[in-house]
Amino acid sequence: MVSGLPDFSKYVVLKSSEVTLDVDVVGSVTLDVNIVGSVVLDVNIKSQSVTLNVNIESQSVTLDVNIASSDVTLNVNVTNASITVNIGSPLDADGNLKTSIQSSVQIDVNIAASAVTLDVNIKSQAVTLDVNIKAQDVTLNVNVQGTASVSIDNATVYLNVKNDNMLTVTKGISSGEPSSYTYNLAYPRGFLIRNARGLIRRLSVYMQNTNTTTDKTVTVKIAILPYYPPIYTFTVTVPADSSGLIDIIRAYYGPQKTKPWNYDTMFVWFEADSEVRLGDGNIQGYVYFKDEWYTEGSFAAEISIACKTKGDIPVSGTVNTIQIPNSSSMVVSEHVTVNPGGSAVLINIEGTGEVSRVYLDCAGVNQAYVKLKITIDGRVVLDKYLSWIDLFEHSAPAPAAPVESYQWDNTSKTYVFAFNYTFKFRKQFKVEIFNEHDADTLSVLPFCYYDLIM
């Protein structure tokens, strides 16, 4: 007890227009303060353990507490090993702060720390995210559903854009007449192909002309989607009283050679009359009736699209410097012997870069018994027998064909496969070969030219 002051072990009520109260306590204390009026409260506490609960209802508040007010400025300056803050709702099971905002918001965040990990998930009609980062090493992972506009200003920028390699998108039946010709062209009919970005190397459709005396002309239109205007329009002739595979586009042999296609979907439709029919197959079909397109059955066709990439995200704008592959090298080894029923890894490159040439000098086993497997970043992009890689029309004159095959000695079964094709990889590029002959031994000399980003 301090001499001259009230007994603070009991409740004390002070009623005055102005009160200055200085309290110096050494020891444990419970202090309840209820103030009606304006107040300036400076509290300095030095203690090993402090619990401070403050509830304020006011027009304007500047404080680091739990507040119900129309105008709040919250300043927190903490020098401590760790801090736990609850805003809006409790922390989740992992101790992370969860904040849910239902309307528009502007959040300014300034962080000065040695290491920062910031995960942001935004669902909104429109988002503008301004990020100013000053750091030696920055990793920015962005997943955008929609159209993204990116502006980057820096000395060196590496854009790691999603880029899946795919050699071909092959649709339709492989060979032979369809079981029936069901769909007449009294109304336009068509089918939709997805993941179609690339080079159209083959578009052939099974058609039948039921007229026994007159040839029929069929108009073929290729658009992005139903109702879209066609990008390509062709006409083909179906001879009278005939049925079979009609080439519309075919590399080196067809009436139309290869055609580029820079879209993820491709819609092909046909216009003629009821005497022309399309064969049944395994391509999802549509029919046009009374100004509407309806899904209907399937069509028989052979389609081959050579794709350099699938699922590209276009990048446009100005970047001061883009890192390019800066380490070039070659893979050349001695002849690799593959015993009957065996296999071998011919090329295995780890890192990020691109392969521009692959040559395989083979001998000893017929192509029909040799299988080639190419794996990029853990994903198989080619797994076929060498004799089956005619999807690329490899017998076409060089250097047009992306895959070429040369065989100059049938007796010793000596031949070379050349991939004039760019493979992009982020983690690994691997080429394996399999000898499935039960008696002959395969000899392979691999060659590969590649660039790595260091």
C-alpha cells in the first residue's frame, strides 16, 4: 500500500473530467479498466508472461486488438521469435492463417524477411496483381485459367512455360472398310477432334456413293468449332457406285498436301446430298438439323496430325533477355549390342533443354522386330516398332520428312533412322530400343545433338 492513495485491493471509481493515473506495480496484478470518454492509454509492460484483453467500441481506433469499428488502422510491431495472429477465423490444422474476403478488396503487403513463401488463390472475374520483388532468387508459380497478360522487366528471365511433347495425334480406324455406311449427307455432318494443334498430315474419310451412274462432289470444311466459319474448304469426288477411303489431305500423295493447324480443336464437316454416305467408325460425330448441331454416332476416318507441342501457352510481349540453351553437346557411343529379347538405353540426358537431331544406325534385325521408345520428363511420347513409324511418311524425299528411313543392305538388315525433329524437355530425355527377335542380335550406333540450359 502506497501512503496517501486509496486502497487498490478494493474497487475504485474515479469520476472526473480529467484524470491522470500513474501506476507502478512490482509483482502480479489484475487490472480491469472501464473508461467512458476520450482516452490516451500508454501501457508498458515488462514481464515474463502477459495476457492483455482489450475491447473498444469507438469511431476511430488505432490499436492491435480485437475491434468492432467502422474505421480501423491496425499496426503491429513485434520483435519476437514467433507470433500467432487470428483474423476473421481460427488458424487451420497446419497453423496457417486463413482470410476469406467476399467482396472487392485492395491489399498492400510489404515484407522484409530473409525467406518468404506466399501462396495466393484468387477466384474473381478480374484480377490485377502488381508484384515488386527485390531478391537474389525468385520462383514465381502462376496457374491461370483464362487469358493472362504478363509484363516482366528484369536483366534475365527464364520462362518455364507448359510444353508437352507429342509426336502425333492419330484418330480413327487403322485400316479396312467400315462395317456399314449409315450417315447420309442430306444434312451436313461432321466430327470434332481435340488436341489437334500441329500439322495435318492425313485426313481421309470413308465415303460411299449410292448413285450407280453419277459421280458425286462432297464439300469438306474445317473450322475450329461448330458454328465457326471454316478456315479450309475443299471438294472431293466420290465415283459412282463406289465406297472406300477418300483422301482429303495427305502428305506427298493426296490432292491437298500438309496443312498447318494452330488451334486445340478441329471441327470437320461434310456437305453433299442424300446419295452420299459416311462410314461408321470411332470418331465422335455431329449432325446439322434445323439450324442446330447435335451429337450423333461416329464416323470412320484416318487422321494423322504431327504435333511439335500440345497445350502450348502463347507468350507475347517484350522481355529484355531470355535465357537460351547455352551448352551444346553430342551423344555418340560405340555400337550397342542388344541380344534377342533384350533392350538397351541408347540416350539419357538429364536437365532442361532441347534435342534437335537423333540418328540410329541399326543392323542385324529386321525393322518389324525392333521397337523404339522415347520418354520425355517421365512421359512416353513414342513407343512403336520401327516398321510402324510410317505415320510420318518417312519414305518421302529428304529433308522434308521429320522421320526418315534409309535401308541399303537387305541381306545384313542395315538401315538408319533419322529424326529431324526438335524434342523439348525440362527434366529428362531418354531413348530406349528393344530387340524382340528370338534369334538375331541387334547392333545400334546412336547419335544425338542437344542443347542444355545451364
